[in-house]
Amino acid sequence: MMISLSLPFPASVPSLKPNCYSRHKISSVRTHQNISFESLQATLIRHANVGHVDEALSTLDLMSRANLAPDLATYSVLLKSCIRTRNFELGQLVHSKLIESRLQPDAVVLNSLISLYSKCGHWRKAEEIFSSMGGARDMVSWSAMISCYAHNGLNLDAVLVFVEMLESGEHPNEFCFSAAIRACSNRENARIGLEIFGFLLKTGYFGSDVCVGCAMVDLFVKGFGDLELAKKVFDEMPEKNSVTWTLMITRFTQMGSPRDAIGLFSDMVIAGFVPDRFTFSSCLSACSELGSLSIGRQLHSWVVKNGLCFDVCVGCSLVDMYAKSAMDGSMDDSRKTFDRMPNQNVMSWTAIITGYVQNGGNDCEAIELYCRMITQGKVKPNHFTFACLLKACGNLFNPKLGEQIYSHATKLGLATVSCVGNSLISMYSKCDRIEDARKAFEFLFEKNLVSYNALVDGYTRNLDSDEAFELFNEIENSSAGADAFTFASLLSGAASVGAVGKGEQIHARLLKAGFESNLCICNALISMYTRCGSIEAGFQVFNEMEDRNIISWTSIITGFAKHGFAKRALELYKKMLDSGVEPNEVTFVAVLSACSHAGLIEEGWRQFDSMYKDHGIRPRMEHYACMIDILGRSGHLDKAMQFIDSMPFGADALVWRTLLGACRVHGNMELGKQAAEMILEQDPNDPSAHVLLSNLYASAGQWESVSRIRKGMKERNLVKEAGCSWIEIANKVHKFYVGDTKHPEAKEIYEELDEVAAKIKEMGYVPDTNFVLHEVEEEEQKEQYLLQHSEKIALAYGLISTAKSRVIRIFKNLRVCGDCHTMMKYVSVASGREIVVRDSNRFHHIKDGKCSCNDYW
């Protein structure tokens, strides 16, 4: 789908300036003798206390016109009102009027000014005022300055001011302790925070105010990443309010414990505390992480009862929750929630656009929403909006559209924001334009670790492991330093090409870097080893893990399933359940795949039925596709069709493609045609449907139909994915196509291939020419075609390039040919070698003439 962004876009978007206070018309107001200073001051204070800053300032003007000079108390009340209502521009105006009045501000007013300039980001002005106070500083002054530095990211300065305060003889109170601890709520200063915490306990201020407990919770969460200690602090707090409960719920959600967050919300309500909009937003985010639509809907009804359904913050969380939790990836409920929001701002627009992008297959809708946002909605997008849109363009493989969107970001001055630049790198990488990705990387003014990781991920996506490693070396030598994501990307790159040698090198490097116990890294190692054909190495990593999460269990279960070891996969699944870990949607895909690869029909049905009955997980499209695969592989094509008809939602192309593949294996022409028609009805330009149908006709010898399909593909400019196989030798990946002669050792490869073919024919191997999908009359020519298959070429190269004790690992991007599969079983006997083949569906462990698939794949 071509989408043009040639639409009206404002050359300059009006900036959202804070409203200047509206002066009441006072020209007609006459000063009467009965107007007193006290009455005007009382009016001003009344307006200020209820947040009517404009009216309070009008009264201040009236006092000046009546020659009733406001005193310091009046200015103090006004400043505090501006701070409370976050009306910082008016607060600065009050400060200028105070200067004009020539009143000498006292400590109370100066402390308010420090807070004012701190909260609006003018920390230097706050610092200037604090420095000018000299001996007039009190505990509030010190606390305000420490808070100012912490609020503006100058954490070390905040700690130094706290130390200076102690040296001056001041004794900190609970608010000062709270400010100092918050300044230490980061990895760099966490240890100092513990020292301050010890001091706090000695002074007995821990239970004096909830702000201290909240600061301690953040110290352990943000400084040490320790939720358990944070929860202990929370439990020990003598007093709690809605703010403390909400903070703990939020931190549980942010730290990847959404289930605990929901549990804590229940405890909060039972304890009699009333949740506010921030509580609901955090709980809805927890539901998003859990994918729990039922709990999310209950929270939605609660939001409505509490009158918060029109709150923008809550509305955005609802949009996100419905987008992430909807069955079958539907965006209907999310869109309804968005459309009903009376005030749609940049947050809500970005939330719905993000939902469409993250749900997959809705990227065009996301782009259309963006067009509506800047034309009908007239909302100015922010950097998060552009980052998400560039991701959509990457998913659409549409770099031209991405460049148009990036030009919009440039016009708005957002192109230099890191997340936009990093998304541009990722977009080019996904579109196979790695050189442009590199240029985008070099163009960045400030390269952070995310920037490096985006490019490393790009190189690994494009199977350029050498460049990825070179960049990795650059990261290690820079101040950024490699993190868990860097190693995970490199491991993913090694896994994608089956480069176990490279993977082992990365494993050694991450051990040296101290990441051996990192949960994310361990999960990536399991995936790398299992995808590279070393299932036992992956299982060893799994066994040595001290902590495991659902991703760890699912990764190893998937590994055993893909390798055809269904019994071990199901045993691990049972062990997972016994250990108290609940499965998720991906776990069930792995379990059902294990049943499919081993032909365990009854077990597959049992696991499918248990999804909702035992675990409350509604099957999604991919689970139905797995059941079609189980039935189709075993030849129960009619039952598979009946199952499709019984689905609670319409089958998508994945389901029909699965059925078509089974029809190809079992030669069911009629049902295969029907499946192909359904795929092409949903996506007329799906090349795989044309290819599968063509192969189905070819296996039946209907060459006219084959010719018709291939001609149609050519007219539509549809390209069949070229079959290729590759093998890693001495840390270098060698790729081969059908009949490939470009390799430097091609002569030796084909000599080995001829020799091996002759040897196994003597053992009883007969080429199966039914797998020749071209119209060829002569049997000898058909055999020659079969001998030139890419996996056979890779096998021959493996035989001449590796020691006899080594396992030969071959990788193919498509399903392995049946004749190649048979030949490899013979070769394993003739050569005494173990051969592992990974195709698009699974692994085949071939040894002593037998395959782990038992000829069922």
C-alpha cells in the first residue's frame, strides 16, 4: 500500500504559551474610603488559596493603585499559590513585582523563590537566591536547595549541599532527609543513599512522614533494582496514604512485576484507601503487561464509577491496555476508548498510534491516524510519536515514507532527539538499507548506548556479524560500555545465521563483562544455542540459572520442541507448572508445536483445551494455527477444515497457509486450492501462497497450472524467496544457492558431492525425483537437479572442511527437501558423521541413518 504524506503541514506550529493572567478591567474601579488594606489582602489570600491566581494578581494590582502597598506575607501567599498551581510564569511575574516594591524579602519568601525556580528548571537562579541568603538560611532553605538539585538531575550537587548543611551545624528534618535520599535514588549514588538511610534510622525520622518512606522505596528500586527491599520498607511504614500505595504499585509495574502490582492494588482497596487517576494508570499499565483483558475491563468500570473516564492520563492507559490485551490483536476496543475521549492531546494520539504499530499488521492505520492528528486534530506530534511512526515504516518496508516522516520531525526541530534518530537507524536496518542506517548513526549529535545497540541490531538483522562485532569493539572502548541489550542483539544475530562459533565468542565476552547472571542475557543464550543446533548447550545454560522467569522456561521448551524432542519439552512444561510459574500465550505456542512435531494429536487437544479452562488464557490466532498444523501434519485435513469453521473469529492468512502446507505434503489438491484462494482473498500479493499452490500442482504433474501461476506471479511482480542453505566454518558463514558455483572451493565441493552420491547409491539410495518441481522429461536430468539443491552443496562443503569428529550443522531458509532429507540419512551412515539441519520449521538431528523427526515433519 502506497501512502503519501503530501498533505498540508503547518510551516510553524503555534507554541503553547502559558496564558498570561487576565487582568480584570479596573479602570472603572474607584477607590472608596471604605476599602481597607485588610479587606483587599483577605480577598487576595482567598483567591490564592483556591488557586485563582489570575484574580489574586488582579487584586494585587488594585492594592497598588489604591496606594495600599502589599506586605511580604501577601507576596509569600501569592508565590506559594503559583507553585502549587504550577503557574511558574506568573510566579516569576510576582517575583518581579516584589523587586519593584523594594521590600526586603525574608527567609520564607526566599525559600518560596528557590522552590519556584527549582520547579520551572531555572536551577541557577535558585542557586543564586540560596547563595545570597547567607546566615538567613534555615532548614527549609537547605531542603529546598537539595530538592532543587535533585529535581534538575544534579544529584551529586544535592548530596554535597546535604553534607555542607551538616557541617554548618544544622540537624536535618524528615523533609531534608527525603530530598537527600531522592538525590541518591540512582545507580551512581545509591551507596551514599544507604549511608544517609543509616543516619536517618539513628535520628528516628523514618516513621515521621510518608515522604521519607517513599524516598526509601525509590532508593531501593531505582538505585539497586531491588523490589524485595523496597516492599519491606513499604511494609514497615507506620503510616500510608494513597500516594504511597500508588508509588509501590507503579514501581512493581515498572520493574516487571505486574501481577504483584495488581495484588497490591487489591490490598490497597481492602485497606480502605481510594485510588486516584495515577493509581488507575499504573494498574492499567500492569494489565497491559499481563495481557489481562478481564482485569483491565474491571478497572475500566471502576474508572467510570469514579468519574475518571475523561481524564487524559487514564484514557491513554486504557487505550494502551486494550491494544495490548485484546484477543486476536483487535484494536476495536482501544479505538472506541480513544474516539470517546473528549480531549485528545499528543499523549492520547501517540498512545493509539503506538497501539496500532505494536499490534502488528496495522501500520498503515497508524500512518493514517498520524495524518488525521496533524490535520483534523491539529495536534503537534512529539518525539515519541515520530519514533513510533518510523517503526511503522520499518514494518512496512517503506523507507521513502519513513524519510517523509523524518522530514516532518526535522521541521519541528525533533530530528536531533535521540529516540527519533535511533528509530531512523532501526527503520533503515529493517528495510535492508544498512548503509543508510550507518549514515543516520554517524549523523547523530549525541550517540548513546541505544544508538549503538540500534546499529548493532541492524547489522545482525542483515547477517553482517563482522560489522556488528567491529561496532561492539567500538562500544567496549567508548564511555558507553556494552549493556545487556548489546549482548542480546549480538546473540540474536549469531542465532539468526546459526553461527554457533560467533555465539560462543560472545558468551565468553559477556562472562568477562560480568553478565553471566543477567536474566535477559541467560534467556538470549538459551535461544542462541538452541537455534544454532546445540540444544544440550542451551539446556546447560538453563540448568545453571539461579533465577528463571517465564521467558527462560518458554525458550528451553521451544528449543526442545523445534528439535523434535517433544517428550522432554512436555516434561519441562510440567516441571514449570509444578514450580509455580504460570504459562503465557507464547508458552502454549511452544507446547502445541512440540505436539505437532511429534504427531501427538490427543496431547495437543488436551493442552489446547487447558489454555482457558486451567489458565484463563483465550487462544489466539497462532494457537489455532498450531492446532491446524497438528491435524494437517497427521493427515486429518477434513478435521482441520472443520476446526477452522468452528473458530470464534475469521481465520487469517497464517491459518490458511498452514492448511495449504499440509495439503502440499498430503497431495490434497481440492482443499489446497480452497486454502490458497482464502489466502489470496486476504492478501492477493502473498508470494508464498502462489508458490505453495504451484508446488502442489507440480507434485501432481499439472505443469500447465504451474506455468499459469508462475506467469501470474511474474505479471504481478511477485518474487519467490530463493532457497538457500549456509554453514559456519571457522567462524565464517558460507552461503549456497541451488546449483551455486561461486564458492572458491566449488570444484572440490562438487567432486565430493559426486563421490558421496555414488557411494550412497551403492548402499541403496534412490533419488526421489518427485521433488523436482520443474517440467523435465529425462530422469537423469531430474537427478542432476536434485543433486544441486543448496542443502546438499552445504553438506558436501561441511564434509571436506570439518574434522570427522565434528557435528555438521546446516541451515536452510525454507523447508528441507524430502530427497535431501533421505540422502543425509544415508550420508550419516557412509561418513559416520552426525548431521544437524535447521529448516524453516524445525531441527533434524541425523545420526546412524535415523532422524529425530522420525520422518514426520
